Amino acid sequence: MNAVLQAIRTRRVVRALTAEPIDRERLDAVLDSARFAPHAGNRRLHRYVAVVDPALLRALRMVSPGMLQHPAAAVVVCVDWAEVRSYGFPPSNPGPYIDVGTAAATMLLAAHSLGLGAGPVTSFSRAAVATLLDLPPDVRPELIVCLGRPAPDQPPPVRRRGGPRWETLVRWNRGDAAPPPGRM
């Protein structure tokens, strides 16, 4: 099987991490991967805060009800709204949020490829995180990627029984249930 498709199919949100620290080389590789994610117009509207200090990680957990993990590191993905405005994007433009997702997905795959456990967190107090990280007023945290070594025992995955197959979620062209014959 194609290595990229294999990585996509085997990557999981890791909710149990060990206390073992992450070496700097792997953390740097995860951070570097974000620059290869698609960005609207190839503009760099995001800022990243890498958090490795144990006390600061504990403080982040206290203001992040969605952070079930005890990460050895976290990357806070932020949008620089002053930069967004400087390009003339209206506040309603979804591009910066889409780019948060592409950066996070790329970092999650990079972490997986390096043998790290990772999981995204969106349930947190943006104001509290901005204060803890001493962010400039126009830089707003949007997502946290937790990183660490996967613990041997993981909680069971959250799965729907009999979830839909991809084919049931796709419409072809103008609503056809199947692709046109001979067109693939």
C-alpha cells in the first residue's frame, strides 16, 4: 500500500501519553511540517507556540477541558488577525480557519510518522491560553496539538457502529449516486 495512504489510515488521536519527554529533533520536525501544509494564497497567517515547560503544560490543561491527554509538548496553532487584515481578508473569510485545519492535519501525520502520539484540542479558553502564553492582542489561539509518546494502554477508540462507508457520503457531479460508467 502507498506509504502516505497507510499513514492516513493508521493515524489515530492518542489520548493516553507517557511522561517521557520528546526529543527536540522530533518536535522540530513536527513544527517544520506545518510549513508544508496548504495555506491560502501561500500566505503565512499563522503563528505557532511550542510549549514544553511542564508547569505551563499543566496550566494549559487547567483551561482546556478538551485536553484529556497529559502531553509532553503542545503546539498552539494561532491566527495572526493583524496579518489577515493586512491582506484585505474580511473577518468572515474561512481561509484562516481552513489553514488551521491543514496545518494541524499535517502536524498530526508528521507526529505519527515519527512514532509520536498526537491529538487535536479545540475545547479551551482562548482568552486564558492567550494570557498564559503572553500572546500579542491580534494573535488568537485556535487549536492545540498535544504531543507525546503513546502509552501502551489506550482508551478504546470512539467509533460509531456501522458507520457510513465513504461511498454513501459522496455525490458525483450533480447528485448521481455512482460515478458515470467508464469515466474513471
